[in-house]
Amino acid sequence: MRGTSVHKYSCTLLFILLMIFHMNTHKDDDFEEIADASKLDIPSLPVIAARVLDMLSEEMLNADDLAEVISFDPAFTSRVLKVANSPYFCRGDKVSSIDEAIMNMGFEAVSDIVVMSALKDLRRGSDAIDEGLWEHSTAVAVASRLIAVQLGAGRLGEHFIHGLLHDIGKMVMNINFKEKYAAVIDEVRSAAKPFEEVEFAAFGFSHCGIGDYVAKKWRMPVEIRSVISMHHLTASDIADNEHAFDVLLVKAANYVCSELKIGIGDNYGFIEKDLAFIGLTKSAQIERLMEKVEEEYPKYKSFMLKK
């Protein structure tokens, strides 16, 4: 009898270890094998957003190029000028052209608004989850730019876009699995669990995997795909990856905005090593970032959430 009990115990322990091994080695690279991706409702990436993203990734975008891209679409031009004349951005005289908007607001702010304006068209609803996800992503975009400025990292427009798109997988999951994803969010909030853990349990894949699939369908640059697919990994996981700095910068921004409880954020444990990897080693740096995010975020929130 004792031998039988030991045998059963050993088998149970082996099964548990195999399950843990499977969970730790499972990758969202298997997303297309796990999910029937052909049945997903995936929004199309607006042409203007795709063009600006391509130009930003190639470091070719300048004021003249940006104005030319916008001018191809009169309705889009009108939308950007409306933002340029809003109380948050207008500095006095009425802005009547894209060139004036760039002059008054700055090239970086206008390029941010161009992509944000285009991405607004991805929204399929205005329920509380949709708004909460966009609130968080908008704040992470703002925080990503602020971190890049603080660290002297350059490529401010790219970091902003990385932050804005990092959770695109959550938005697509919310579009396709409304009720089930609402239950995921409820569990994340009530049990203080990480999104990935709850998503894997419910779907067999996470927002990082489906987000990477969407980015691939949109033919996005590899650095954006890396941020989308790896922003929950640790510094030790990706230290040798050429995009590790960009990924962990967004993770830091994600952490800051989750701590500020902006929108539907995630739950984080120990991330000091991840912060240190990109050069955020002092609590005063994080506190300063939080203050700046709270100051800058409302400008973009008011625009991004208006239908």
C-alpha cells in the first residue's frame, strides 16, 4: 500500500511539474495554432497611420513629409486642425493649416496626433472597457515619451507609438470576446493577478500573442512587434534582444500608469531590475515621471476618447 501511495504521489508530482514546465515554456508564437485566427474581427490599419509609422521607423519623417501625408485626406486634415485649435493645444491665433499646426505645436506633438487620430478609427464601441483600455494605452504613450526625454533616448515619436500600440491585443480581444474578456478583467482586478496569467487560463493565449498577430497582419516594423509581444517579459529574459531597451521602456511606462491607476492597467510585482536596465534607478525619477504624466495625459485623453 505504501508503495502504491508513493507511486501515485510521484505521478501527481510529475504531472504538476510538467504542467508548470508547459506554462513557463509556452509562447504566444503558437497563437495561430491555438486560435482560429481566420475568424477574428481585426480592424484594418488606416492608410495614413501606416504611412506615418513606416516613415517614423525609417527615421525619414520631417515637417514637410508629415504635412504632405496629411494633405492627401481633407477630412483627416480637418480633424487634426480641430485638435490644434482645441484649448489644450492652441496658443492664441487660429491655426488654419498643417504647417501652422506644426509651427505652433511642434513637430512631435503633431506627429503624435496624426497617428492617434488615425488609430481612433480602430475603436468599435464606446463601452467602459473600450474606454478604459484606450485611456491606459494613451497614458502609456505619454509616459513612454516622457521617459525617453528624461533618459535622453531620442526617437520620441517612436516611443510614443510603442506605448500607444503596446496593448492592441487587448483591444482586439475585447472586440472579439466581449463577455469572456469582461470576465478576465474582473478577475484581474478582484484577484490582483497579471493579465497574461488570467488570459492564458481563459483563452490559451494572451494579448501579447494576439497583438503580435495583428501587428504582423498590419505589416508593422519589427521593433513595434517586439514591444507588443514582449512588454511583459523581464530584463533577464530579453537582455540580448536588440529591442530590449524599447520593450523595457514601455514596460516602465506601463508600470507608472498602472500605479497611477489610469484606465485598465495591469498588476506588477518586482520590476526594479527592469527599470534599472533602462537607467531608472532612483525612486525620485519615478515620482517625477508620475507627476509629469498626470500633467500631460489629460491633453491626449480628451482627444483620444472623443468619438
